[in-house]
Amino acid sequence: QEVIDVAPVGKADGSEGYEVTIRSSTRLFRKERRLQAKGVVFAGGVLGTVKLLLKLKQSSLPR
């Protein structure tokens, strides 16, 4: 699975949780799914994490 977006649910500070959009990275038809979580932990240095963090910094994550 590949995380393609993370956005706060409700309040912009993430206090109500997050919506995580994922996509299969190995299937021919890459269907997207949305999951909800109380919190999200990013492991810096993992394949694709830096690109994702830079994208989210510009758009959906709180400062």
C-alpha cells in the first residue's frame, strides 16, 4: 500500500483525527481507499516519505 494523502478530519489541528488515502502499489488497477485514524506517525527516510511530507506541508497538514 502507498499513502497518497493525509488530511485532518473536522478541525484543522487534527484533534478529531485524520483521513488517510491509500492506493495499492502492486495491482494493475490502483483503487484508492480512505481510512480514518486518531493519529498518524511518519517514519522519515522510508521510501516515498520525504516526497509525501513535502506535498502535505504545502496542502493539508497543520503547521
